[in-house]
Amino acid sequence: MNEELYKKNINAFRARFPELFAILEPGFSPVSTPLANARDAPVSRQQLPLPQEITFQQAKNGSWTALYDGTLLHSSYNPEREAEKLISAATGKEFSAGVFMGAGLGYGPICFTNKFPQKTLIIIEPDLKRLICAFYATDCTPVFKHPSCVILTGATQPQIIAILEKAGLEDCFFFQTPSHEIHAPNFFSALKQLIDRNKQKHKINNRTLKAFSRLWFRNMCRNIDQMAELTGITSFENRAEGLPACIIAAGPSLENILPHLEQLKKRCILICVDTALRACLRTGVQPHFVVLTDPQYWNARHIEGLSAPNTILITETAAYPTVFRFDCKSIHLCSSFFPLGQYIEKYTFSNGKLGTGGSVASTAWDFARFCGCKTIYVAGLDLGFPGGKTHTKGSTFEEKAYIDANRFKNAETFISGALFGANSGTAKSYNGKIIKTDNRMSLYAWWFESRCAEYPAVHTYTLTPESLAIPGIRYTRDSDKAAIINETVATDPIAAVLSEPSREKEIQAFIENCEKESLKNNKEERRMKLDKALRSLRNDLADMKHCAEKAVFLCRTHCQSENEYKRILKSLSDCDASIIKSEASELASLLFPGKEELDALKNNTKQVNSNPYSENLQYSSLVYSHILEAISQWEKHLP
């Protein structure tokens, strides 16, 4: 073992990551040799906290390689050349960060630092001992000198995902060597699954943006006055501590809960998703809250024509305009998920931010958490098709299927389309049965799983054992409290909740106090701040328009030399900096073409031009023209 190399690596690690080193020091230190004195004290192999399964051996070229339970971690001939081959896969690719799944003996990361000195380097190694192995085999100081280096050891998968998201998950290049993962196969398997799900989430978000961006744009422009007329949800924040909540979703299993809805309302804050409201009202129960945040017309139809004078609607400014005519007790806004609302809130009041997981039920869950509820029950959150059904009886979806039915496409045909579309598959429910589900619902389930992991103090239970089993959401019959009441409660999830005393007066007091608090937010002041925000927005749009117009003019310059072309690029860079810096840039991006459309535009310019200067400038001109068109749309539709 090369003790001097170990000391060199340890000292370089300590100099680069002093705080991380302080946390990990006990793992580095041999029991009888304090690491603080590592510069002077000898370290024997017997004292080292190295894995017993690791065996070091020299490769043919004299470098070190190692075996883990008989499997080579690196080439037995030339580990450096093997690393070069691995890193060469990223040559010519556009990426923001290189991510290594497992450290090995460090050859890959070292090679990466030489090949890509300006890219971010991320090393994921769950076992600190594996990192220590590299410190004895290779000179890792180039890694610690790399200007943008992140080492994740001992981190959980959600923590790693959060860091990868900040690094730009979609733009990361992943370097994977199977032998570097065999010591923690379950860890890396779960991490890769999370990475794939997050990538899938981003794809869905991008497709959603492309499909609905103009709808959001129109809705927000038409609803802008609501930000002065209505108050946010901040008055409800953490005011329901000690009270349980129950989320009512529109899955088929909700049928089993509807007869108990009245009693549930006495014991829980009843938060209903828009799709389930019609079914709830047919039982004669008005939930305390209904949540509707999807901007599409069909979501507005879920509550159209209904009356719930004792129910509070939680929505946002991008909702379809008819939503704000809903006959209810009051309407409160959560912070918008979209750029215009976010821009306005910078100048007015924060409405209160809720998470979204693709399904409105995830927003309803987050509202319960936002209110301070530490116990949340979910009912009808099936995320699958138990019994071959798609939605509970009386929901808007079911009614639409029968209303739209005709000789050529009956209701059963409509329902079967939902059952067998979207890459359908099977999964297990809480009661152990197999139910049909699909990729979209599996992604929703993962969003719930992630949210529950993010807030471990919030305990979530299902009241419907027919639903898709979601890690982090427990079946109430498994709770110790339920098991000790009586045998019936232990096998019937709803019985555990109904055995609790009524909290009706406390729930009513919570709602009334929060409503009174929200009225303190003066409407005249809200109107004044909204007007100020709109004036600021128009000014920002005007400034951005001026920069884009200048950029289009520059792009039409016919360059005769490389120096002239460089001068134009310098001026365009200044325009880009001003546009990106503008607070209105996010608004323009809402109406901007997606990456696929821009790539198609770029390919078209290549076919038209042979002059590289003209080709690049023509493409840039198209981009700036789209920016001008987006700004024009905002100027036209803003009140």
C-alpha cells in the first residue's frame, strides 16, 4: 500500500472540501491513528477501514487495479486507457455535467478532469470505503483541483436527485461501469429508477408546455384582475396543526367511502379534488375545500353548474375563466405554477406555494400539509383501475362517457380506451391484489412517494385498500393504533377513522379564523400593487423588445470577414445578456418554440446557406423574431 499517496490524496481532499472532510473524518481515520496527524503518523494496512472483499493487484502497465469478490474493477492491462475509452463516449456531446455512478479507483474521474476541464464533475459513491480504496491506488489530486467538482458519498437517493436537478439532470452525461456498482446494486438500481422517472417527468412537462402554453397564456391574461379581487392561501398556513385531513379523489374505490363522507367530515378537514366534487354533492356532503388548478376547459366542467355554498375553492390564476364563477363560500388563490402569476407576485403578495405532481390530488395533499396537518388520509386515490373501472360513479368522467356515447362509440368503448391506453400494465394494491395501471399513473404515484419522503413528519394513510400501493402511504389497518381498538377496526380501514371523536367545532373554528385573517388583506392595496406590477411588466417587455429588435437588425448584417462576424457576435452576446437578465424573459419563453422546433429551424438554415456566417446569423434572426412575436402577444393581450 502506498501510504504517501494516501496522505497526498487525503490532504488534497481536506483542502478542497474542508466541511465534507470534517463530517467524513471518522470514516477515513484508522482507530489507533487520528487522521488529524495523518501527515506524520504511519498507517498500516491492518488499521485501514477498507472492505475485506477488495484485493489490490498490479495491471500489466504497472498501475493498480483491484478485484471485488473476484470481479475486476478495472482493466488488468491498462486501466488508464480503459478510462479514456469510457470518457471518449462523451466527446462531441452537449452536456452540463459528467456523472460517475461509483468511484472505482478513480481512473474515470481523473481522465474526465483532463478531457473536460470546464464541465461539472459529479461522483456518486454510497460507500466511503470505496473512495478510500482509490486514495491508495491513484493520484486523485486532479479531481480535487477540478474547478467544479461534487462528491456525493453517504447521500440518499432523493438528496442525489436534488443535486442532479440543480446541475441540470436532463443535460447530465452518465458514466456507468457495472463493476463499480456491484458493491451496492440495490442503491444504484433505485437511483437509476429515480433518474429515469425524473427525466420522464421533464419530458411530460415539456410536452405539456408545448400543448397548453397558449391556453395558460390566454387564461392568465383574462384572469389577471383576480389577483386583486381574491386573497391567497397564506392565512391557512400551519393553522390546522393537530387536525387530520382527508383527500377525496375520484378513483372507483371512492364508492366505498361515499356512505361515510358525512361522518368523515366531522373528524377531518375534507379536501376534495375537482373531479370528485359532483359525486360528493350527490351524497349531500359539501367538502370544506375543493382544489382545481388545471387550466383546461374540461377541468372547469367538473364544477360547472354545481353549487357548494359551504365549500372554499382553492385555484390559481391560470384556471379556465368560468372557474371563478363557481357558486361557493369563497375562492382563494395559490401561487401560480406559470410565469405571469409568478411575476405579479414579486410585486404584490405571495399567495402561498403548493406543489404539483401532475395530478390535482397531489396539490390537494400538499394543501393539507401546507395547512399544518400531520395526519392525512386519502380516499379514491387509486392511480389504477380496480375492478376494471376508471372513475367513481357520478364523476364528470363517467357522465361524459355516457353523454358522448353513440351507436359507433358507446360508453364501454370510451372506458376501455382509458383502461388499455398509455402503456398499460399491472401493479399491486394495498390488499395484495393485481390491478391495471399505466405509466402516467405510475409517475403520479412516484410523485406522491417523493413528497411523502420529503416530509417524513406528515403521515399519510389510505382508506381504500383497492388503490395502487404507494411507498410512503400506509394502509390504516397496519397502524398500531387501529390494531388495538378491536378486531373490526383492525380489518376495516375506515373504522379506525370513524372511531375517533368528532372535531367538527375545531375544524369550523380553523376555517373561520383563517377566513377572517385573509380579509385583513386590503383589496385597494392589492389593486394598487397589481397596477404597479403591470406597469413594470410593460416596461420590462418594452426593454426586451428593444434588445430583440436590435439583435434582428444585427443578424441581417452581411459579414465579409471573420473579424466583422466576431464583432456582430459580441454585440449579439450583449443583447442576449440583457434579454436573459430581464424579469419578463420567462413570460416570453411561455410562447417560445420548443427545443424540437428550434432544432428543425436550425436544420432548415443549414440546407439554405453554405456560408457559415450567414447560416448562424439567419438562425439567430429566426430565434429573435420568435422572441419579438412572443412579446407582441403579451402586449396585445395584457389588460
